[in-house]
Amino acid sequence: MMTQQASKNEIFRLRFAPLKMTVKRNARLLLDLIFPIECLGCGQEGVWFCPNCLSNLPLLPARHCPFCGQKNHWGQTCQACCQSRALAGAIAFIPYANPVIQKLIQAWKYQGAKNLTQPLSIFVSQGLDAMTLKLREQSRALESGLSQIRLATWPALPTLILSSQTTLVPVPLAPKRLRSRGFNQAEELALALQAKRGYNLDGLIKRTRHSAAQATLSGSDRLTNVKQVFALTTDAASIVNKNFLIIDDVITTGSTCEAIARLLKGSGAASVWALAIAFGHPL
Ligand SMILES: [Zn+2]
Ligand SMILES: [Zn+2]
């Protein structure tokens, strides 16, 4: 009886041994088998976000000051806010209230869907292309002397957004959060944008202490939360007179980007903007 039981156990163990190994080697693959990947837009199997849904995701860029919400053309910081802020503006391409982008960003950050970096970076890159087109349209209109009145209300797009000389600075994750998430989404986005558009990329900033997740805090608590959280990892020589784009996934109150912009401006940076996928400021 004992022998029979032992052999049953043995058969059971042998039968499931490969499964156990698979789990150990690649738990993610097993999860994909149990819960197949489906497009977060239309449900099509095999992709996190299909090309068709990507082409239907609307480009609705932020057209307001990132701090007070005053309407403008490119998301630049308004004159009044410029008095006390280091961040010159924030570019983002869709309101976070859009249910599809919300699903994508949450799956990307919290469900380990690292492959979403590709469609999300394509989306941002398309947004930057649309800005380039507007810039060309603007200079053509200026050359032909047409629409001068309209253009007077349309300030020039800062060249640092489109210049390959601009340095990308991804918002760093705290080591603890990096370990649990497995990757820094801002860094992945910055790497993809660098590959597509030829920007410089530098890990100029590090976190000096762990802060509470911004998403869990109210607006007024956010700036306090990020104060003195960041520090430079390099000397000012690599910052003086250079232009920077801080890369984040979502810009809400602008506090995180402002804290980094203060550091960079304080070390002699020429101009610092933020670039994100989505913005959470009320329209
Ligand atoms: Zn789809
Ligand atoms: Zn403002």
C-alpha cells in the first residue's frame, strides 16, 4: 500500500515537474497562458494594445499652464506662475481621464505590462510629430505674411522640444519601488524616445529618500512629499546652458517635475520642460 502510494506521488511529481520548472523559470509566461494577453482597447488576443486601437487613440495635447490651468497653446507655464516656478512648461498628449489611456498606464505600471512601452512611446512620438507639423505651418504662414493676427496669439514652440541636442531626464523611481515594479516606466519611455528621435539621455537625477506614492496624496501634500527627494548625480558642468525634458508618465500637479526643474535650473540649465503621455489637470 505504502509503495503504491509512493509511486502515485512519484507519478504526480513527475507529471507536474515541468510545470513547476516553468513556474520557477518564468512565472509571467504561465500567467499569460492562464490569462491570455488581450488588447486593452478592443479585446483582440495576443497584444496589449493593437495598432488599430493605437491609431484611434486621440491626440488631445495639454493647452494650459501646468500649475494654474490658464489656457495657452503649448502647455507653457504662464507668466504669473513663472515668477515662482522653474518648470517652463509641460507637454502631454491626452487627458488622463480618457478611460483607454488610464487602463494602459495602469497596466504598464502596476501589472508589469512592460511591452506597453512600445505603443505608448509611438503615441508620444506621434504627438511630437504633430507639433513639428504645426511649427512648419507656423513658419510657412509667417513667410507668406498671412494670419499675422492669429499667429500673434500663438507663441513659438520652444525648439528644445524638437532639438536632438535636448537631454531627457526620466523621473527616477525609489529603489524599493523599482524592485517591486521591475522597471522604471519613465526610463523605459525615455529610452524609446531616444531611440526614435535621437535625444540625449542621462540619469542626472537620483532619489535621496523614499517618498509616498504621489497617486495616494492630495495636491497640497504632493509638493511637500517631493521636496528634497531628488539630488543631482553629476556636477553642474554637464547642466550649464543645456536644455532638458523631464520624462514622466502622467503630469498631475507638476510637483515632481517642478522639484527636478528647480535642481536643474539651480545648476545653470537653460530651459527645463516636462514631457509626459497624459495630464491629470482639469481641462
Ligand atoms: Zn485593439
Ligand atoms: Zn499659471
